[in-house]
Amino acid sequence: MPYHRADTSAQADKLSGIVEESDLYEGFAPHVETSEIKTLDFYNLPKQTGKEPALRSFTEIQQLLQQNKKRDVKNILRENSWPINSPIRSQLWPALCAQHLTKQNMLDGFYWEMVHQVFGTTELSEKPIMLPAFVDATHCLPYHLTSTGRAVADRIVNVLGYDCPDITYSPVLYPITSLLLHFMSEEEAYLCLAGLVGSKEKTFINQTKLQHEVTWKTVMQIAKKHTKSAIAYFQRICPGQKLERVFMDWCWWILAGLPFQHLVRIMDCYFHEGIKVLYRVALVILNLFHKECQSNNEWSPDNIKNDIGNALIKFCKKIPVSPAKLLHAAFSIRGLSTQYISRIFIKTEMLLKSRSALNSGSKQLIKSRSSDNLPTSQSQVNIQMMSHTLTIREKLHSESCRNLLFTLWSWLPVRITMYQPVLLYTTEEHGCSLTTFYVRVEQHEPTLLMIKTCNNEVFGAYCSSRWFERNVKDDKGQRQAYFGTGETFLFSLYPERAKYPWVGIEGDRDLGHSSELFMAADSKMITIGGGEGQAIWMDENIRFGKTDGCKTFNNPPLCPSGDFEIRVLEVYGFVGV
């Protein structure tokens, strides 16, 4: 039978961990081998004095969550070092993960219905269960789960794979499942995972190989800026070892290397703030390791130069700082905002996808979306839905509308392909008016513009920012002429098939103001791209337009004549973004 924890206010507020010895392990679920957990914060806590603030209770945090005071919750989670055996996590972790839950159909009993649907019974099998393909068999970390706990973890990831067929590669999912099961029931752990996997606002768990690769390359890029001395040291002592090989295992420094008590405290913050917490911790690990390499013979160049990756994990196992100091250092790193991380991530993703498109060649472009890059089943559904609303598909000669959309989908940011497209505006239904265009489109981000000319040319743009930003004023009270980000790109589907990404993804060199003229609009016109020409310009009646080469995207004119008459303009948004 499933395990359910009693939910009482007394237990919710019993946080200090300073209890009778018989209650020492009450913070853990029954499927945890508590005898394996050797070191507990319980033994190391100083006696409370009048000067030291008491640890916050779950009731206090719950009230802040209900009031949507996320910043206050964030500060509490960062500062309150609850003992590893504290009962608070049995309610805190589910409450934090529930913030991100998007599926509203997960009522009581939903999980057990799924279990019965997948296995034909809710009884736990004594035989091993074959794990889904997205699981990394070499990193099925159980931590301190009993054999029953491991079987429960196996069952959870199988049900999650059944319910979320778009997950194609997710090596961290199993370890996260194991960690959740230390403090809650099977059903609660599943609901927590569903929240993390389905989160729209923040990233918690990568779900495809492309996302996984973009993430470790993002960590590497951030490390090159924020841990310069460490990176320079490693490159100097190991000139033959590629830095990429080291960073491919960055998440295992944390999940497989750090002591359990450190990991639990990190998870307190991670379940609220997302993967950026792990980024910060990874940077601190690099700096600490570099410091130890210079003062501790165990980590001398001769001992680590052949395998820095394994040396880092071994170092983490006996990391010389407490969980509180580790987190304090992590959150003290300056200049590591969510916006900054997002820019690096997007730029890295765009670069990888551009290289993939170039390497695959135009003949293979339609088939470029494998399970490594796209959550295939969902994308198939989304492409089909878009093809039903697409009116520009008529008279595309030998080109299949479905194939064209597959090509276009392969160019979208991976996270966007997971969302369902919705037709926001079409001149055939809503008329040819810029005012109507803004009313129907301006609050959506991102949008996909598709133009079909009277000569049957088809081209458009993926626009990364809201069109409402044309009204945003700068510090001087003036409207900004251009807005948008480097995720914006141009495309042509017919007669030529090509993508024109932002020129800035090619490197870090300064390309000047003209390279960032992404989007502009007012009551008289819409412009995409600039610098020695406008890639797409349309008039206020959405009837006539022109296209030139521009510096922002380094594109040729998107139709041979340069000037065009619009037969159809369609704009798509994405539900749930």
C-alpha cells in the first residue's frame, strides 16, 4: 500500500531536529535506510541563543507562498539551514514543487490510476522493472533508499515516461526522484516531478539531448567568465585535455559528488528557484577545487592532470566547507542574473542548431529533428494543428505544406516546440489593419509571422519579444526605436528554403548597433531587421511591403523583386509560453 505521511501542524512546525533519539530519523520516509546516513546536522548544530534567529516553520513559508511572495520565500530557503532529518521537508518540498504544476487533472488517485494503467496492478513488483530509454543507467543514484525505495523510484520514472512521452533524454531525472523519495510518499514524489518537468516559468530538468548539451555548454561559458583563474589553471596543467569533456559531467559534481547533507540543502533552494541554483554551486566548486589544488598535495597537478573530471567528483565527496557556507558563496556571486544566464543559454542553443542545420545539408533539413533535438510526438501534433489553420499552404506547387512546417519547426528554439501554436491574426479573417494586428498580437511572446505574397513567395520571421514593447519608454521618457533579442530570426520557405539567424551568434565580437536592430513598429509600419536595409517592412494597411539585405541578419532580400504585395499575413502565438 502507498505510504502517506500524517499532516499535522505540530509536525509541520517541529523543525529544530533537536528531539529525543528515538525520533532522530522521523524526517525520513519509511523507504530510507537511515543507518547509512552517518553525519547529521543534528549533531553539529550550535545551541540556540537569544541572538540567533529560530528556524522558520513550514506554516510561515506556506503563508508566503499563498501570498505569492516568492522573493521572501527565496531568502528564507537560502538562509535557513534546517537539519537534514527535519520533518519540514515532507511538506516543504511538495509545496515548492506544486508552484510549478501546470496539469490541473492530477486529482487524488491520479497517480495510482496511472500505475494501474501501466503495470496492471498497484502492487509493487519484486522483479526489476525495465527503465525508460531517457534514463542514464550509469547514474541511477539511489542515495539512501532501501531496495523497496529503489523499486518505487523505478516505478515512478516509468509512469512519468508513460505520461510524458516527449521526454527523450533526462539523466538527472532519476537522482531527483530518489532525493524526493527520502522525504515523502511515492504519490507525492510523482506530483513533485510532474511540477518540475512541466514548469513553464523556470527550467528544472532537461528533457532532450539538445537541452542537455546546451546546458553544460552554458555552464562552461559562464565558468569562463566567473571562474577565470580556475579555468586558466586547468588548461595550463592539462593542455591536452579538452575543457568540454570536464563540463559534460558538471551536474554529477553536485548530484554524485557532494555529501548528502549538502545536496539536501541545495535542493531546498533548487525546488523553488530552478537549475540556476546548480549553476551557482558548480562555480563555487570550481573555485574551491582550484584553491585546494594550490595548497593541498592530494590535488597536485601530477595527481589530477590525467582526469580532472573524476578528481572534481572526488573533491566534492570531501568538500571542505559546510552546506551553509557553500550556499552562501554560491548566492554571493555577482553578475549571474537569470537574464544573463538566459542570454547565454539562448545564444548557445542557437549556435548549436545553426551548426546542425549547416552540417545536415538542405536535403536532410526536413528530417533534422530527431529525438535528440525535439520531443517528437508533441511536435508532430503541433505541426499538424498548425497545418490545419495555415491558409498560405495553397499553391505551394511541389512543396508539401507538412514538410515546410517540419523545416520551420526545426528552426524554432527547442523549448517553444513543446507548446501548441495558435493562430492570433490572419488578414483573411481579421482584415488588413495594423491596429487590429496590435490588438490581437501585441501581448504575445514569442510570435511567428508568415507572409505569402501575390507571387506565391512565402517567408517571415520568428519574433522573440512582444510587439507591445514598441510602447516601452527609456530612462529619458522616449520610446525605443528597436526592441527584441538575438533569438529573433528570418526565414524563407518558398521558393527558397533558408534560415537567417542573428549575426551575433557567430561570436563575441562587437558588431555595432546595426547588428541589434531586431524589431521596430509604430502606427504606420512594422520593421524586422535593420542596418543598410530592412529585412521585412510592411505598411499600416498590411498590403505592401519591401525586403532588403540587412546587417542584423546578413540576409539577402527575401523575395527577388524586393518589393511585394501581401496576399496573406498570418501570425501565430504559442499556448502556455
